[in-house]
Amino acid sequence: MRLLAPAKINLHLRVGPPRADGFHPLLSWMCTIGLFDTLVLDPSDVAQVSLTCDRPWVPCDQTNLVHRAAALLREHAAAQGRNVGLRVGLEKRIPVGAGLGGGSSDAARMLLGLNQFWGLGLSGDQLAPMAAALGSDVPFFLNGQSALCSGRGEVVQPVAAPKPHWAVLLLPPFGVSTPQAYQRFDQLCPSGCALDRPDIEQWVHLSADSLLDVLVNDLEAAAFSLVPELARLRDSAQGALSRIVRMSGSGSSLFTLFDSDIAAHEAAHIVMSELKIRAVAVRLAPTFEDDLTQRPAPAPVLL
Ligand code: C5P
């Protein structure tokens, strides 16, 4: 079974003061983008899960969310009296530590894919708490392309995709640690920011320029204070492109929006040639096909 796992950007991200459990209440408009990891699932006659990745710096042990998602579903298979094995190959294309949710998307796609691959028959309501246990962004990826997320991220309300179809991603050669960004946010803004629900029903109809005018990311000041180079890059990008550039999640990726693919590809070219930073034009809320939607599950391996 071949699975595609899309990245996301946080179009809008408001952050409140930390809760008793240390997590921060959020209000975020998240949207998938056309940048994908690939997961290839093969049955194994050894009753365990083994993970390999084409990027040597990606850990393939139990700390990888793909492993942890598979472990949760193996427990369900075991409860049904089945001792299943699996080989997973991960082709990593979504940068790590970039605020693009790659690991979370891989984990969500594993939950959905393995549920079918092993014929477990778990409902969306049964998968949702597993996704939330794996990470704050994982539930979003169970639920489609564009959503307003609240709670610590796990309360997902699907909304229409934004009117602009294109984003340009700027991918600096360094990451930002998410826990450190939240810690710095607490220092800079101890009482948090307002979590007013945006007028999303109106926002989904705005063109790229008008939408960029209203979007906010409350973690930008914290990430820029941790990594001043990122603040300089954002300023240079806004100058070179003459448009607003925002950060996704806790960084380090930056993005801006376009109504047309030609304008997006031109902007990506300008960033790469003038700023010498990797940039890519990607579709917002892309439709895609993989084996989860394409064909029935193979028969589960019973050991
Ligand atoms: O849930 P996840 O593992 O993705 O969170 C990573 C870290 O980001 C948490 O350990 C926490 O420091 C921070 N975080 C937070 N509030 C959120 C989401 C994440 O403080 N709503």
C-alpha cells in the first residue's frame, strides 16, 4: 500500500496563555499543501514493525511518530487475537523542524492506511483519540484539507479551502524547536494573545492580497527572537517580493499566497535567485490519489 502524506501550513495562528498541562490553547486555520512524504507499507512475516527512511538523519526508532502510530494499531490487532507484522518505507520530502507538520501527517496517514491494510474496521471516532495522543497536529490530518483547529490543536472544524490556490514556501536551511518557541512566547507574552474566532466564512472568499492582510501568527515574534536570522530572512523576502510573508507554525518555514500559479512560480524563482534560499510553489488544499482511496485493502497477514 502506497500512501501520500501532505504537509500543512498554518494560515492563521493565535496562541493563548499556557494551560495547567503546559500546552497552549490555539485557534488556527490550517490547510494542506502540495508537498508530500510517501509511505510504502508491506506485510512482514516477522511479527513486528520495521521502519526505514531514505533520509539518514530521520530517526527510524520508536521515537518516530510513524512507529508510534503503527504500535497503537498493533495493540488493536492484538486485542482481536492477531499478531501482525509490517515493513514501512518512508520517503521524506517534507522538511523536518519547519512547522509543516510532516511527522504528524505521516502518523495520521499511517492510522488511516493501517486501519484498512490490517482490516481493523476502526471508526473515525476511535481513531481521533489515538491521533490526539500522538500529537497536537495529528487530528487535523485525519480530517481533510482545510480546518479551523482549537483546543491544543486537536479540536478540528473543517472549513472551505481558501480562495487563493497557490503558496510559495521559503525553506531555510535551519529548523526551529517547537517547545523552545512556545517557551519564548511565554516569556514575551505571559498572558497570551486573544483567541477571537476569525470571520472564516468571509476569509475563505478573500483573494491572496486581502487574505494576507488579515492573517496573523502569534509565534512569529518568539521564533524570530530565538533565531534572528529568520527575522532577517522574512524582512528580505517581503522586500524582494513586495508582499506580506508569514511564518507557518513555530517556523522555520515562511510562506506567502498567490491567486495564480504563474505569479507563484515567478516568486519562488526570485527568492532562490536573489535570496539564495530554497523556495517552492505549492498548491493549497490539493486533491491527490493514493492507495487509501484507490483500491480495497489486501488481505491481512495472519501469523
Ligand atoms: O503536541 P506536540 O507533540 O506536537 O507538541 C510539541 C510541543 O509544542 C509540546 O511539547 C509543547 O511544548 C508545545 N505545544 C504547546 N501547545 C500546543 C501545541 C504544542 O505548548 N497547543
